[in-house]
Amino acid sequence: RSEITSTKDLKVWDLRLSDTGSYTCEYGSQTVSISLHVFKLTISSDGHFLPNEVPELTLMQDSLHPLPNLIITLFNSNHNIVQPKLIQNKSPEKYTLKLKQLETWDSGIWICHVHSNSPWINHNISFDVKVLGFQNLDLQRKYATVGSTVILSWHLNFQKIKWKEDFTGRLNWKQREGTDSHELLDFNITAGGERHETKKSNHFQFAIPESKPQSTVGVKLPKVHFNHSGQYECQLEYKGRHTQHTIELVVMQVSANPVGPLPRGGKVTLICQVSNPLPPNAHLCWERVNGTQMDIKKSKHPEIKVEVNVSAAGLWNCHLIEDNDRKISLNYSVEEAPVWITYVVIAASIASSVLVFGSACLCITSGISWQRRRQRAKRMARARQNLLENKTCQCQQ
């Protein structure tokens, strides 16, 4: 593993801890000695982690006498100093450092700086840290309206960090916390970065988006229903370890009670509701288009619906607002019924009242007649009984 170069240098490949020692060059009566100190740095899991895992770093040195007192400083991929926890070892040749929990943005080249005053050592050892996970962790909630098209996507970072290992994953859905979970699809990604997806459930109508980046996993809901709301969890698995990220889908719908055109002098209640509880910084708001401040109705936390009573035709909008930002909106047009429909409604109401009154009278009359017939039948039965009891037999003389 060594050779003498043309410039009389000694070149050694594939250094090992056992190469530590003093190297002496003799030329005639001249002697020059150089001390070689070799370190071996290893990281747990071969530098491949999932978020929230805690890696351990081990620095080894060979048994030189006296052993140098090392000062170790760590720099993360952003060139910031990291304060690890030093685990005491019985062997002075071994330093074990326990790092903090990792996140995806910790991926990159880290530096272990080794320093000693006697002998003088000032050396940087670089090592690679790869944290497999999601790039869109800020997306935790998505809003949609009934009937719209929604695509839920999880952006993985395996291409960005050049992950050269196989891993698998799945996408699950459940209505709410504590309910049964349904597996929508599973996928596996090879060391070469190829992705294979399989649809697993027909719980409701969904599709796998065709045109999406290779590092993206997602589902498409072509026509959102109110019961499509819930928690969509994408889970990654690598060597028996797991990490996941959940996106909550909140669906909004509007309705009216009663449904249909508004008759003259009538009222209708407009209802705007969402499928899931909203965060404290979000609320629902009804407002009439071209209306006044009096035509605005807001929900209060933790309400999941807001109602407004309307007595005139007009266009109303319901907004879902989060931090003063309108996330989604739905409108409802209240139309005034034609005059003839109003008359028909009035006539129908009168006719219904007359019908109810007539039915009540008929029931009362029928009841009285039935009661009279029953009393008459009782009297006739009693008379027959009396005749039978008082009956006499006349004999011929």
C-alpha cells in the first residue's frame, strides 16, 4: 500500500489505524522523523437516517504514547457548530458523540474538526449525513370545496440527497383520529430512483396523478365529496424504521333550508359548514355581494358552521379565512320566486289547511257515528238477554 515517488516522497494508500507511528527517512548521516497520526471516524446507520433519529459518531485513534488530548468540534451541513453529548468510554482511544435529533434539512456534508496542542493536530474530517423525508412539511392542512378537484402531494427528498438505498412507503386515509385506517396505495423506490406505485383501495373514487415529478407521491380526487375529508398520511419505511407526514383535508359546502326559490314574504336559512374543526386562526364568513356590514356573519371558534337568515333575493358568498387570507369560497344565489309561484304556495297552504280541517271534521263525525252504533248494539244485546231470561212456556189445556 505504499511506494516511493520520484520526488522521494512516501505515498501510502488506504490508511489504517495500525499505520499510526513514526516514519524515519535516513539519507547518509542525516535522519528526519515524521509522526503520522491516523483517525477513524464512523457514523451509525452508515449515515442514512429518518427524521427524529439520533445518530452516534465514533472517533478512533491508535495507541500512541502519550495519547493526545483531543478537542472535537462538529459543524453541520449549514456550517453551524453542533453541541453533541460526549459518551464516556473506558478506552482512551475511542470518543463517542451522540448528536441531536435530525431533520431533513440536516442532510449534507458535516465536518468533524480534531484539535490537539501536544502533539499539534489541526485536522478536518468530513462525513456525509442523509436524512430521508418530506420536503413540504409546512403543508399540514388543505382546503377544498364540494365538487372541486384536489391533488394531495408529498414531495420526497431522495433525489436531492442522492439516496442510494431501496425504501418503501404507503398512503393511508382515515376519517378522523381514532377511526379505522384505509390503505389507498403503496409504493417502492429502488436504489436507482425508480418508483413503482400500486392502487390498493376502492374506498372512494380517486386516481394516481399521471404527470408529476419522480420524487412526488400523491392522489387525485376528481370530484370531492363531503366525506372525502380526513387525514391522509404518507408513510416511509427504511430497514424497519418509519417516518410519516399527514395532510388534513378540510371540505366546505353550502346549502339552504328550505331549498328552492324564495317566496314573497318568506325566509331562507343559508348554511355554510366544514367537515373538520378549524384551527383558532381560521373562521367561516357569510357576506352578501354588494351588501353592507350588516350582511356579514362570522363563525366563532370552535364552530364548524355558520348560518344566516335571508329574506330577500341576492348572491351570497361564504369564505374560509385563515390569518386574514381567503383560502376557499363558495357562493349561493337566493332567487325570488315568480308571483304565480307565490300564489300557488299561498293556495297550497290554504288548501292544505282546509284539507286538514276537513279531515279533522270527518274524523270527529266518523268517531261520533261509530260511538252511537256501538251504544245501539250494546242496548240490543241487553234486550235480547232480558228476553231470554224472562221467557215462559205455555202448556195446552
